[in-house]
Amino acid sequence: MCSRSMKIKLVIVTLTVMILTQSACKSGDGNNQVVIPQVTSAPTVDAFTDTELRGELLLPIPENADRKNPYSVTTEEMRSMFSLVFEPLISVDDTGKLIPALAQSWVRTEGYDSTWTLSLRQNVTWHNGAAFTASDVTYSFNYIKNYLSSENASTYYKEMLLGVESMSVVDDMTVKVKMSQSGYSALYGLNFPIIQNKNSPSASTENPVDHAVGTGAYKVDTDMQDSVTLSVNQNWWRTLPRIKTIKFMEKLNNDTALASYEAGQLNFVPTSNLSAGKYRKEGETIVLDVMTQDVEILLFNYDNPLLYDMNIRKAIAHSIDRSKLITNVYMNRAQACDVPVAPDSWLYSSKSKTVEFNTEYACTLLENAGYKDSDGDGIREKDGNPSNTLTFRLLVNASTDNTARKNAADTICAQLKECGIAVQVIAKEYSLTQSESEYINALKNGDFDLALTGVSLPQSGDLTEFFKADGSLNFGGITDETLVASVSGILSAHDESTMRDNAAVFQTAFVEKLPFLVLYFRLNSIVYTNDLQGLTSVREPNIMYSVDSWYVS
């Protein structure tokens, strides 16, 4: 993301060329049902002392954003606000595992592999006092489906809901859901906000904030022209939060939000600014690194026959010093990884860590492929043929606002040259506000040998678009049935344990095949005042996930 605009999170499994730049137990018949976790009953406000229920968070939101419809979300700031007000059927914890929310348990419907029966949580009420029922769930599903069918509709949840075919009411506390595929991972599609059925006789019209009536930890208290203030929902079904109010204030962009923090107008600012560390001040300001789903990768174009050679692909991988890139270019706001699975994910296999910086090994691989520097010019040739050199074009996006990825490309170019590989960096224009650009067109047309790009990965492990022949992210033209089958194994797994095992199989196949090079996952930051405590499970895409454990000291 560019630090000069509010953080934009594009839809799941869709290319996001980032400028700066989501426990089950198996039953004997193979069905799996989530055990209802022990949740303490919601205390009244009187259960807290005055020193425990206190304080106010002051956060930024974009100007002129839709504050009433949680389905219109296109920025992380608005998703954070809505996540406090609304809740999904099934949530995702900080390791990417599915956990119960408004659905307290789920089980595959007997005889129907792709149909699930969800038991809803009892005694949940809306902020206006009405009871939460199954009709709210089906109303929400139909509402968002209709919303997404409108022309030019863009939302964080668009791709997520493609796998949910239908929902129906069984009774007041039970819903039946049909998915487009039978695997356990399909349940990640149910992590969307549930809104109140406005056609229900019990729906109150007393609250003037229409769709901003949820079941979440906080409710809308005031909605002013330039700010929204949330207060604790005293009837929340979980243990009440300890921060009294949370206020979201309109700011032009992230730079403005950080300036407002320095001026004392905000006390909590999420940012992808690479220089966020400069705000750290002992005893006053904490800068917390936050893992994201945003991964930087180096694509290989398989139209170039040189890149079919595994020795050359591996030599390129071992020639790149990722630690130097992370330190010098990304100012330690990234974490190295060898596979397209976040290193803190429950699906990650530590055995997949195989690509280490080793120029000696890289040179050996190139020599084994028949490439040596016969004429002493520093560039390797095939069998001494000066017309057959190791020369590649590296495509990268250009931006006047942010040069991080371009700087990374230049560094990679220099590192590959150390091993006798010549690289010409080709910078093409790109803008977040444009659906088409020189850079995107070059990717789509395969006008590159290597391409440095960034994508936002789904927490469900669905990497289909990278490997199927017509995949929207298969820019390099990868054709490998082993990888396609291993990804399919993740998506078709009927339970959590099998899904994890199949994810490990995929990662083993990935590092063996090296279809493209994973460099690192981006780290964003949260800049906040020292008096805020308890931020132990903070992670994107839902940084407010553990807000009920935060407190002001």
C-alpha cells in the first residue's frame, strides 16, 4: 500500500500489486464438528472497577466512507471499525484457524458432502435489543449477494462468497448452507458480517444508524460528520471489553493519520509505512510489527525455455540474499518465507524452509546447466556461445509515491550479477486507481522473463489461481499437474487434520518444483501510545480480533 492513501485491501485471490507495500475434531463417520468453546458469561458493566473499564482509542478512517453498510468495505480501516460492530458466523483466529462466532458449531450434513448444518449461538441480541435468529443469517446472505450483483460492486467479501451457493433456515437457531465444493476450507466463506433482518417484526427502528446495528463487542454511540464513536455493548455474549470507547476519525490518508498521531489527535494508527519505526519512543510510543497475508514473489515466465531448467530457477533463488533485501529495502518490515503460506499460519510446514542464500551453490548449479563465463565479461554463456547468455528482463511496477519494490528489483539485479546472471530491470507504470496499466498489461501479456510482484493470499489455503491453466495469477504459464493436485488436496480435505496434512504435501511439492520464488511476507505496523496494553494477538487482516483483551493501564 502507498503511505499516501488509506490502506487498500483488494478482494481475496485477486492480484494486488502493492505499492508499499484468514478446532475441529473428527467424528467417527468422517464428519467434523467444532466443539463449542467455553465462553464466560457476559458480565455487566458493574463487574468492572472504574480503573478497568476506561480509556478511549482514537483511530483513523478514510474520508467519505460508507459507515452503515459493512459489505461496502474496501479499506482495512473500515473493516476494523465494522469488525467491532458486526460479527460473522465463523471467525478466523490469529493463526488462520476457523473458530466459532455467531455459529457455535457446524457439522457436515449426512449424505451431502458440500452441505453444512450450523447451530447458532443462543441468547445473542442485536444492539437494539432484538433477538438474533436464523432469519438474520439468510437475510444477510441474500443482501450481500444482491449487493455484489450490482454493477461495479467492489468489496472485501466479493471473492470470498463465490463458494457459498445457498442458505436456508432450518429453525430459529439452525441454518443449512450449501457450498460449491465439499472441503473444510469452504467454511472460510462464512467469515462475513451478519446484519439484522430489517423485515423482522422484532427489528427496532429506534436506532437512527440503519445498518450499523450489529451484535459485536461495540455499538455505534454517535455518528458525526467527521467521526464515529463506539461504546461497549453491555449485552455482548462474550466477556466485555475493557476499553470504554473507540472513536474513528476521518483522515485524508495514512500520512495525515500519522501526523495526527504526533499532534496527539490519534493514539492508535495502523500503517504500512516502512519508516514507522521512527515513531517509536520509549515510555511514550510503541510500534508493533503485524504479520500480513501480503507476500512478495518473483515470477518465472515459462515461455522462456531457460527458465524451464530447474538448475537455473534454483540458482536464481540461491543467488538472492533476502535478509539484505528485508533490512536495506523494507527496513525489517518483512519476514522471509519459501512457500506461499504465511509462516505464522496453522497450515505452515517448517520443513518447507529450504532456500538459503548461497552464491557458491548457485554457481555450481549454473555450471551444471552448462553456463560458464568463458570470455571473462562477468556474464555466463551456454557452452561458450556468446549469443546464448544468461540474460533476463525483470518486470517491476513503477510509482512516484513509493519506490520500495523498484529498489528491491535493483538490489536483486545486482545480486544475480554476482553469480553471472545479467538482468535488465523494466519498470512499468502502475496505479491502484487504475484497473489497467502498463505493468498489469505486461504481466497479462507475458512481456517479461522475471517479474517482481505482490499478492494478498487467502487464509483458506486456496492457491488455485496460481496453478490452473487459466488462473488469474498464473502469469508465468505454469503447467504442473503435481502442484494442481496438491492444491486440490487442500481444498477437498474433509477435516482440519487432513487439510493441514495436505497443505504440508503441497509445500513439499512447491519447494521441489519451485514454480515461482517466494521472497517474504510483508509486515505492517501499529503505532500506539504506551498506556495501551494487552496487544498480544494482533494480526492482519483483522487487527481488532483480540480487542476484548486490550486495556488502558
